[in-house]
Amino acid sequence: MKIKTSLTLSEDLVARLDRLAPPYVSRSSFIEDILRDYVEGRAQARREAREVAQLNRSAADLNDEMKDALSFQADARE
């Protein structure tokens, strides 16, 4: 379902949008595609930021585990 909305955009921005849009795509569809890409990109960036934060919270423990595992390998070579 689509909801009709009204935007007030500067004349120069509308002109730029019209130049960028493919000739067979309506202005509304083009703006919707741009907004959808932006919103999805922001959501993805937030998910990635949460994942990085989780990794950073666990980094010290993971690094300690790796050092411990590597020490067994070093001991085995000696």
C-alpha cells in the first residue's frame, strides 16, 4: 500500500533529480528508491555498529584465548 505525501524541495534539487532519473521512471518512484536505499543503508550501518560493539566488548577475552592457544603451539615446538 502506498501513502500519498507531499514534499517541498528546492528547485535545484528537483532539477538534479530529474537529470539523474531514468526517463521511464517517475519522479515519485525515483525518490522512493533513493529513500529506500538510504533507509536500508542506515539500518545496515546500525546493525554493523552493534556487531562491532559486541566484538569490541569481547575482544579482550578473545585475545586472551588466542594467546593461550598460541602458547600451546609454541610449547609443542620446543
